[in-house]
Amino acid sequence: MEDNQTNGSESLRNGSFSKSKMATDKYLETETNIKLYVKDYGQGKPVILIHGWPLSSEMWEYQIEALVENNFRVIAYDRRGFGKSSQPWNGYDYDTLADDLKAIIDQLELQDVTLVGFSMGGGEVVRYFSRHGGEKIAKAVLISAVTPHLLKTDANPEGVPQEKYDAMAEQIKDDRIGFMDAFGKTFFGVSFISKPISTPLLDYYRMLCSLASPRATLECAKSFSTTDFTHEMSSVNVPTLIIHGDEDKTVPIEITSEIATKLIPDNIFIIYDDAPHGLFYVEKEKLNRDLIKFLNSEI
């Protein structure tokens, strides 16, 4: 593996990075003609950050720096169809996405990994355990995750009705960027009385969403809204941190993390009071502290 990192004590011409390291970035081919864009920063125990829908690895900006500064190796990648990764027509089911994750772990020859999945990314974490036996994974983190099941069914009567997701899909087909504009405000808890994010930053996140393949946007929405992980949750057999905001209107805590904490054998559940879905920005300082504390714990 190419190594473009510098020692923490080295200074760059335009400033010192103290403990931080220069990053490598690369494309890894996970199957024929499918290349995923991967960032690989720092040194230490590896942490893989799996982004939410319909963003990219750029959403982890505020976590990457904190983790590298605390002596972790951070791998953040763009899911197929998003960011700088390949945009195939198919392959947006969770089996394929979990296989992509395994290919990254194998090709980077990682051991004792912590998987961190945000929102849709939580599904990849759980499916990796059920499909690949949690191979090489030491800990897991689920943040605002869609697991175990979002959709309303006879077995999940409090879930979100299919009609709501059908309407969302039609809005995306009609005006994808317009949908993302409205979606972003709910995502970050923006209202007439609450503005936890600046307008320029909200516009930036909308731009990241716009880079996604329209096909991937729709197909991944189908995957995260319909996939039932209930019977897979017990396969997550490592210490797991679950974090969710109790004012999350995008992925309601009552049908996701409150149930997940009852199904994953060894977990710590932290509720962020009055917090919306986008914890990686709105609660970034608190989230970073909780992540680092968990990563450093001996449990």
C-alpha cells in the first residue's frame, strides 16, 4: 500500500500538523469495473466510517480530524453510486454493499476494526456481521441508524408507511435537488425557531447529495426503507455503541435504536436530548467525545 504519511512531529511548509498525519487517498476495485473512493488517514487502530444517504464520505469532516488527532487510523469511503465512487446501474442492495465493505477491509489488510455506520450505513454494519461473521471487527458504532426496520408491516406496526416512501421516490424523480433542499432542513432540525446550521453549510451538504447517481439515490432509499434487519441484530457480537437523537424526524428513534438496544447483546445506548438526525454536525463535539471514549475503552 502506498504510504504518503508524515510523522506527527514533522512540519509542513504551510503549517504544522502536530499529531495529525498526511492522508492517502485511492480507488479500490471491489468487483470488476467497480471502484470505490477511499480516504486513509492517520495511524493506530483502524476505524471505518460509513456515510449516510445520500451524502458521501465528506460528511465525516469533523470526525476525521478528531479521530486522527487521537491516534486512530481513519478509513472513510464513498459508497458505490455516491461521491467519487463508481456509479453502476445495479448493486445497491445490502448484500452487495456489505461485500464492498469486506473488500475494503481485505484489501487494506485491516485487523481489530471499529465499524461506524451513520443512518443507512448502520445497515451495512449489521449486514457485515450477519453475512461475513463480523470478521476482523472489534467494535461497532451505530449513529442515527436505520436498524432494525423502518417500514410499517404487520410485524412492525409503528413503522413508516410505504406510501410515505413512495411519495418520497416520486419527489426525487420529479425534482431531486428540490427534494434534497427540503430534506436537508429536516435532517438537521432547521425550523423557524431553530437554526443549528448555517445556510452556506446547508447548501454545501445539498451539493454533496447532488453528486450522487440519481439511480443510486432511488435504489438505496428502497434498500434502507424496506430491509428488515431484525433477525440479524443478534449477529452483532462485539461491544457496540448506539447513539440517536430523540428529535430525529428522519429516522425516528422509537422504531430504530430503542429496539436495536434490546436486540444487540453487548451495547451502550446514548440518547441525545432534543437532537435531530444530523448528529455528525449538529452535535459534533459531543459525538466526537463519545466516539473517542468508546474507542479507547477496554470493554
